[in-house]
Amino acid sequence: MLAKRIIPCLDVRDGRVVKGVNFEGLRDVSSPVDLARYYNDSGADELVFYDIAASAAGRKLFADSLTEVASQVFIPLTVGGGINTLEDFDRVLKCGADKVSVNSGAIADPGLVGRAAKKYGDQCVVLSIDAKREGGVYRVYSKGGRVPTDLDAVEWARRGQEEGAGEIVLNSIDTDGVKDGFDLEMLSDVCAAVSVPVIASGGAGCAEDFVKLFASVPGVDAGLAASIFHFREVDIKDLKLRLKEAGIPVRL
């Protein structure tokens, strides 16, 4: 079994890392550069940088902040926010990203994932899905969780894989920031529908939530979290030791 990955996430707005609950009530956390440096030295397997206001504001991702963050890390860096064209992929990769995460841009232009995969390789393309339960389905939202669509998350993940996405990040709006555990049911359903790596996001509150995630949904390849790492509630090195104790393979 491949080692499970632990991935901190930097939600960046106006050049600062912020965090909220259910995608709302954002509060200031820290400098993205300082946190990137910290996670690079703390045993994180990868780092995610989201410019969370770019899509909603209809603007390009802040390249200056990204370039500075990229200069501080020597672990894989995934970047998203305001990715709508191949030119956006190119610009972000040239700023130092290893992978590019697309969400609203793929909803607006479903062919974008396929074109990007053909040009840059599927290992570079990450489809990020923000979803919440509505009327018996996992409804996909765009624009940073603000705008509902008619897409079902399971079908959208399957289509993303068919188009060429090399990874799926599943963000549960229902559990985001609540710290009561990952959305295991939604993750199980998506993992059953695709064969590419799935990254679980939303709901981690303690180390045991990661143990439960990987034990309950073995198809999940990585656990992503923000506030519990930002506020030092969970230390990544300690978390990995706990996962190893539980028989879950990790990179120490």
C-alpha cells in the first residue's frame, strides 16, 4: 500500500492565510510565506495554496504571494484559485507550482481539464470539488462554495477522471472547519467511482480523525487540513507517528 499523504492547506485572501467554518466567517491566521516555511520543515508531504477569492472576484491569482511561497518549499506545491484557461495553468506553473487545482474554471469550461492534461500531463491537473448534501445528492458548488450548480459530486469526479484529471480533491462544505471528522460517506462514494488519487478535505479536528479516515476509507490517498495545523492543535510529525502506530503507512 502506498504511503498516505498529510497535506496542509493555505487558504489565501488578500495576501494573508485565513480560515472559516462551512466556507464562511473567515478570520486572519498568518503570513502564507511563514506558514509555508513552517510546513516545509514540519514533515508535510505536500502543500496546497488556494487563492480563495480569485474566482469569486473574477481576477487572476496573486502571483507575487505564490512565487514567494514557492521559494520557501521543497515539497510538492499545488496551487488553485482563478484558474480558467491554459494560460492560467502556464502562469501558475512558471511561478513554481508543481500541480494546478481547478474548480470553478472546469465547471464553466468542462473541456479545460482535458486540454490541460494533454498539454501538461495528467499528473499536473487536480480537479477540486466543493460539495454539500442537498436533496439526496452531493451538490457541487462553484465560486468558493458560493454558487450551487446542477452537478453531482460523484458524477463530476468520474467525468473529471475521464477528461484527464490526475487527482481529485473533495472538499465537504458541510464539515469544513467544524472539526468533527471527515465526510466519510461522501468520500467513500467518490472513491468508489474513480481510480485516481482522492484527497479528503474538510472536518479534521484531531489526529484520530485521520486514523478513522484512512481506516474507514482506504481508497483515500491523502488527508488535507488547515486550522488544526495552523494553530498547532495537531503536529504533523506526531500525527504521522500515530498513523504508523495504527498500521497506516506514512512517510516519516
